[in-house]
Amino acid sequence: MNDEYSDIARRIAGARSRLVRVLVGAAALRVLAQVLACLLGGAIGVAAGARLGFARPVTLLGALAAIAMEGWRTLRAVRSARDAGYVARKLTEADGPLRSALVSAVELERARAEIETSGRFSIALVDGHVARSARTLAGVDLVRAIPSTPALRAAAAFGAVTFVLLLSIAVTPLRAGLGRVLAGDPAEARLALDPITGDVELTLRYPAYMHREPRTVSGTGGEIRAPKGTEVELKTRSDRPVKAAEVEVEAAEGALPPPPTENSPSPSSRERAGVREQAIAPPGVAERRLGLKTHA
């Protein structure tokens, strides 16, 4: 009767191998689908205006959470598959009578030595039951008994997310957002984001009729309070290298000189060409941007 026990053990081992392959394959496809979904969500967020410093960590955390959850879930299932009784139940899930017979045969095989030693039960009856279970189990198709449905469903989800992601690449904002999520901003782009200036210094040169010496004011926020006709020189320092800089000036209409024309004198070292008035200024307020001379 030892051959029947071996036959059941081989069938259980084959079923276990197939079950593990299905579990691991389905988990891997689900992880890929969820990671791609996180990337797509991050690209949409960046394209919609979310800050990259927020979108990238959230995308990464979402992907890591998906990997951790699926890994834990699969690990538990694989550990359960080590038990022959669990595999026997999975193998005969669609056949109630066979499941009862096979599970009991597996349990009897474990306790056979004890049964034979105790003499309380007929070992011949035990071996006969195992033999009948082995013959019935031989006709079970492992592919049908343990279907690959979970892996197929995971593959369908992965394919759907991949298709949507490929379609999104055709949309320029999403393509750019995906690139930023994956690779971040180029170094020059990072330097250009929100430069901060400090140490604003103003030098006031008063009109001649006031007979006042020039005055230098440090540590200001850029606000200028001076009599009409005063020349103002502004110096400030950026927290990063910049290629160009400009200052935005607001004043009552008529208080600012007219913008230079082609026949106007060239601007001084405190101004660069490109003075223009903004249409977005409030009524009664003139707004211009004056180019600044930059120094390394």
C-alpha cells in the first residue's frame, strides 16, 4: 500500500507547485498594474499643477504600499500551501466527496505509524481508503482543479492599465508629467523654480534741490519711500545662480517715466532693456518690470 501513499504525495506536490506558480504570477501582475496606476496618478497630479516634491513621494509610497501588501498576501498564501491538507482542499474544491476522502487520506497518512502501533484501528481499512483515494485522485486534471483564473484576471488588469498609460503618453502634459515623476526636473529647471532673494539694499540719490547726501538702506523688503525725482539703485542677492533678473515696480499712473523707445538713450547699469507696462495692474496703478544687471 506504500505506492498509493507515494502517488498521493506526488499529486499533492504537483498541485502545490502549480498553486504557488499561480499565486506568485497573479501577485506579480497585480503589483505591476498597481505600480503603473500609481505612476499614472502621479503624472496626472503633476500635469494638474501638483508640486513635484509632493507628487513624487506620494507616487513612491503608493507603489511601495502595493508591493508590500501583495508581498505579504502572497507570502501567507505560499506558507499555507506548505500544508498538504490545505493543498488537498484546494485541489478538490469543486468535488465535495473527493475532498472529504482526500483530506482524510492525507491525515491518515500522517497518523499511519501511530495507528499501526496502537492497534485500535484496522490498518488494512486505512490502507484501503488511501488506495481508493489515490485511484480517484489520479483522474483529476490539475489544470482544471487549480485554474489560472487569478493570474488571468491580474493580467487583464495589467493590460488595461498599460493601455491607458500608453494612451496618456500621447497627451503632452501627461507625458511631461510622467517624465518628471520618473526622472525629476533637470538641474537647470530645479534652479529656476521659485528663486528667493534676500539682503535687499536700496541707495537713494535725492534730487539736487534737496541738497541731501545719498542714503543707503539695507535689510528692506524692496519697498521704496522717497520724494519724487529720487534715483533709486537696488541691489539684492539670490539664493541660487540666475541668468537674468527683473524687478516689478508699481506706482500711481504718471509717476513712472515712459518706457524707452528706439531713440531713447541706452539704459544705465541699473536697468536693462525691456521695460514694459503690464495690463494686469489695478486701475490707477502702473506696473512695469525693469531688468536688473546680474553679477556672478
